[in-house]
Amino acid sequence: MLAQPEKQLNTFAITGLIAAVCGLPLEFFPWKPPSWGYASFGLFFALLATASGIAACHFALAEIRKSPEQYKGRALAFSGLVIGYLSIAAYIVMTLASGGIQP
């Protein structure tokens, strides 16, 4: 009986999960900062990290679905999607609850 090759962990799943977790500080963003200089810079990169994490997780799930005998990491990619989408949803809810972004 031939031994089956071990599945490779999808790197997009790991990258997407890490990037989505980097977007979690959106929930703790100071909603009405006195100066928008560094605050908007940090917000931009947090949103960029979250969006790239979501994209990487979607790409990972597509690769895993296309060749399940080669890749594993579906749970990591799904976790990254959940964290990323919840982070963006929390950002939207907290922005609306605070009266919107006011420079």
C-alpha cells in the first residue's frame, strides 16, 4: 500500500489570518481624535491589513477547494474571514454609533 503524501498548509490561509487579526485594533480606534494626522494613517493601514487578509483568505479557500488533496488550512482561512468581516462590521457599527467620522 502506498503512503499518501502529507498535505501542505496553505500559506495564504496563514497570511490571511494574520492580516485579519492585525485589523482588530479597528474596534479600539479613538473615534473622535483631536488630530487626524497619525490617527488616519493608522486607520488606513488597519483597514488595508483587514482587506488584504480577507482577500488572502478567499484566495486560500479557492485553492483548497480546487485541490483538497494537496492543501490543508481551511479552518485557518475560514477563521481569518470571520475575524476580518467582524472587524469591519464592528468598525462600521462603532463609527455610526459615534456620529460618524468627523475630522
